[in-house]
Amino acid sequence: MRLSQLFTRTRKDHPADEAAKNAQLLIRAGFVHKEMAGVYSYLPLGLKVLNNISQIIREEMNAIGGQEILMPALQIKERYETTNRWDDKIVDNWFKTKLSNGSELGLGFSHEENLVPIVKNYINSYKDLPFAPYQIQTKFRNELRSKSGLMRGREFLMKDMYSFALTQQQHNGFYDQAQKAYRRIYDRVGIGDRTFMTFASGGSFSKFSHEFQTLSDAGEDTIYLSRAKNIAINKEVLTDEVLVEVGVSQADLEEVKGIETGNIFSLGTKFSGPFDLAVDDEAGNKQTVLMGCYGIGVSRVMGTVAELLSDDRGLVWPASIAPAKVYLARLGNIPSVVSAADELYEELTKLNIEVIYDDRDMRPGEKFADADLLGIPYRVVISEKTVRAGTFELKARTAKEAELLPKEELIKTLVS
């Protein structure tokens, strides 16, 4: 990708009404464009990050047996009336619309009512269980306030998976696999060391649900953290009884703020029951299927990483989700410099190393400032001085100093 051909640009300011650090940085870096509160367009570099996060999630869901599907955003009113979730007094963040014939539709905030009627057509026996479809899809929630940038959107990208099991033991086995998969996801996107499984309200479904809370002063949730046991308890369920059940004492806990970047729920028969989703067990008896729900806000994760992994110069993307691994800065337009930069760009591209090639006619300081703002893991500089010396200047985004390397060592470093 040559920056001279990229239609987006970095900027020195951000919209006056944008208070969230993550959105300020992403807007200034040209990753997103703010449309309105809680709604953003993802520009080329931002979409790359979003897709990289999605791919990590996809790989981990597939590894535990998930099967990817894609369902419509438009939701049928009657299905939500069946589960008593159409009423705005029950679900207060619906976006609703009408067809030209007057029929009401909803814009999906979750997809249990869409999926269960589909599943009814394809399973009949205990032999068909367990299984877990998932999707990565835009969701819509009519938030009363949306002031946290990508971390609280009215329109956002989400991975939602739904498990189907015959017995509680079968459900618990998959639920445990999902917990472990979530931990791997947070490790891979770079926030695993500050993300904790948190006991939260199970509502009418179960005693507990489990949130994955990422520590941040920008978070909206108060949680009580036991670093020793690597778990936390949401303030909403903190009681003496819960402390005993979880196996921690009040003295062990630290009050902190968190961003809810994921959650998993046991649903029981809350949705399978109303739609009569049942299968024959081994004895030939009908059993209502047990369900679970597993969500990760993909765009929220992106916003959380931008919020936390940044410094006074800009974004600091982990290599696993960065829009490119290398920011190649060409200084000057003399033929030898242009030739050396073009050749390196082609070599790295052939090695499947993503490169942002800054071939613009700009001052070095401007290019270096953009490299830092964009947060690309490595910056490589080619100048008249480096060409004469037969070296390349390499600097990691988080390093204080650059180093001069011959091409062979440079490529070896970037490939590793």
C-alpha cells in the first residue's frame, strides 16, 4: 500500500464532540470517520485492523467446533413476541422500522430468535448435538448515550455464537472450551494480560454469566479483582454469598474499572422452549435443547486496544492486528533512494509482509510523526545516507533508538 495512493489522510485534530481517546486517535490516524455519536465508517487501514481481529476470533471459534454462518440484520416481530422481547419495556434499546405495507421489523441486537427457528429445520436427534453456529455481523442497539467512541456504539461489529446441547454436562463441556478460547483471543490481540473473566449476573438464565473485563480507567463497569486468582466479580453481584462461592475474601479484592469486551451466558431453555426446539434422546424421549450464548464486540475490542495500547505520539498496534507490519519511509526523491525503497517494498511484499510505503514528497519529521500516529510495529527508513552506507534504518514502534542493518539482517528481523 503506497500512501500517495491512499485516499485517507492523517490529521492534527479530531471532531470537537469526540471525547473518547480511542476515537480521537483513530480519527486523527485516518482509520475511522465519525458519522454521528456511536456510528463510524471504517476506512482502509481501520478495516484492515477490524478484519485482523475478526480473523483471530474466527480461528479460535473454528478450533472449538464453531461453524460460521451469516443471518439477516432485519428481524421478524412475531418471533420476538414469542419470547416476549419485542416490547420496549422488556428490551429498551431496539431500533425498529416498517415495511411499505406497514409490517414492523427490528434491527438485530442479538440473534437467538432468528437462529432457533432455523435450527429446528435441521436437527432431530441427540446425534446432531452438540454444535455451535456463530456469525460476525453488524448489530444495532439504541443506546441512550454513546460517548465512549468505538467502545459503545449504536452500530457495531459483533461475533455472536450460540451453542446447542442435549445435557447440562454436554453444555458445560462446550462452555468451558469457549472460556479457554476467549482467553486465547485476548492474548492474541494484545490485551490478555489485563483482561479478566468476571462473574456477573446470569439474569433469569443461570446463577452467573461470565464477562471478560479489560482493565481501563475509561471503562464503565466497576469490578472487584483478585489478581492472585485471575478472576473478578462485577459490582452488581458482589455479596458475601458470591464471595464464598467464588472462593475469595473481600480483603483479596481490588476495586477497578473495566471495559466489557466479551461475555458468555448459559441460556438453558429460555429460547429453545418457546420455539419447541427438542430432539429425541437415546431412549427416544423428547428433550428440550439447552443453549448458550457467546459474544465478543469486535469493534469494541479494536477501540479498547486503541484506548490502552497508545502513547503520546499515537497508536501502538500489536503485530497480530496491525494494518501492516512495516512503515517504509522513503526520504527524498533521488534515483538511488527511490530504487532502493521500491526494491525493498517489492521484496517484503513477496514475503507476504504487509508494508505501508510512504512514498510521499514530505519532510522526514512529518513522515516520522505519521508513522508513530499510525502505530505500525516497525519503521524502516531509506535515505541518501543509508543508501551510501548500504544499510537500512530499523526502529520498532516502542523502541527508543533505531539501528542500522544490512538488508539480509533487516529481512530476517522482519520475517521473524
